[in-house]
Amino acid sequence: MMRLARREGMILLNVLLVLAVASVAVLIMVSTQDIEVQRSTRLRDAAQASAFARAGELSAVTVLRRDGLTAAGTDNLSEPWAALSQQEIAVPNGRFALAIEDEQARFNLNALQTGDPGPIALFQRIGAALEVDPASLIRIATVARVAGPLTDDSLIVAAGVPRADLDRLSAFVTVLPTTTGVNLNTVDEPLLALMAGDPEVARRLVQKRNERGFLLPVDIAAEGAPPLPGTGYTSDHYRVVTTVTVGNVTQVLDSRLSRVRSPGVVDVVVTGRRRMAG
């Protein structure tokens, strides 16, 4: 009788072991399927986010090309390209936002390449206003003069300029592929004040620009501002940042666009593109 009971106990134990192994196998199968479903969902969301981001970039290319054809004499903040910026809105299963900025609203370090005193003096005023180490300013100007045209700030960093100084300058300074002028129709008032040498003149010019939408050369003269070499009223370099969230995936597409003009033809090309996870 005891032997029978022991035998039945062994059978029950074997059955329980089989059931346990089967349960683990089923759990592994279900977990694997869940992982595959999650992976497929994430890939789908990433593809959709990428499509939305590229659509934002393409919309900027289209608007800038059209603007170059229909309003070649001015680029200002009342035009359709500036209105393209979009605060975060809902899209299917996510959110979308777009920011566009005129990169010629800042001082281009490649303007230092010529060695002309005007850009050098302006750069010194910018550095002083932002409390940047004069030694860093000298190094930056030297690199731009010797190694320019610069395409980014890597050579400047290699020359020993602290990243903190470059970050401080970034509010007023950029690096563009060619020698470009500062667009008086998009420049911010603090930089315009440094350019004009008079904060009150800059305030009045910005007020007039806000009222009409743009400035003309006669406006500069009417305010008694000194000649502003290295400036203009149009731009060909822009930056577009598109931020898209779909499901649990966030993508940021940072695009740099350049407008190429020739008689009767305007093209907009992507000169740089960085895709980042949000």
C-alpha cells in the first residue's frame, strides 16, 4: 500500500513538473510575442514620426523657394516663411511642432575671414557685451582668418576656445558656409543696438519694422544711424527644427537650408540634417 502511494506521488510530481515546464514555455512564447509586438509598434511609430518630420522640412523648402521667387527683395518676419513656425499641435497618435529661424539674423564668423575692420570691431563689441574672454575672441578671429571659411566650430574648439564661451556667443553669432550679411529685417534688437552703436536708434528701427513689417535703406538714414556695412535685407540661410511624437517615440529633425538664386531660378537645398531622439 505504501509502495502504491509512493508511486502515485511520483506520478503526481512528474505531472506537476510537466505542467510547470509547459507553463514556462507558454510564458516565454507569450513574452516573446509581446516583445515582437512592442518592437513592431515602435518601428511603426518611428517610421510615422520620421515621415511627419520630413514633411515639416519639405514644407519649409517649398515656402522658402516660393518666397525667393515672389519676394526676392526682402526677407522679413511678416512673410509666410516666418509664419510656418507651428506650436505643438495634435497629429494622429501624437504631437507635432516646427520652428524656423533666419540664420542671417546673427553675425557670421566667416565675415572675419576678410580681415576688414568693420566685422572685427563688431565682433569685439559682441564679445564685450556678452562678457567673453578677450583671449577667446582673438583665437576665434585668428582661426576664421587663417582657416576660413569655417563650416562649424570644431577648429575653434581645437584652438583652445572653451565651449562655454562659444555657448555664450551663440545668441549673436553663427557659422554659415559663405560670407553673409546680417539681415536687418530679422536681427534681434540687442544685436542691432551693438551694430548701430545706439540702443535708442535700434529701438526705433525695430518699432518701425514691427509697424510696417520690414525696413528699407531710407529708414536707417532717417534714424541717423551710421552706415552699417555687412548688412542687408534678405537671407538665404535658415534652420528648421521639427519635433514629432508618435506613440512613445519622439524624433527631432534639425535641418539647415540654403537658398540658391540664379536669374529666374530659385532652389532650396538641405546643407545639413541631424536626427535626434527626443
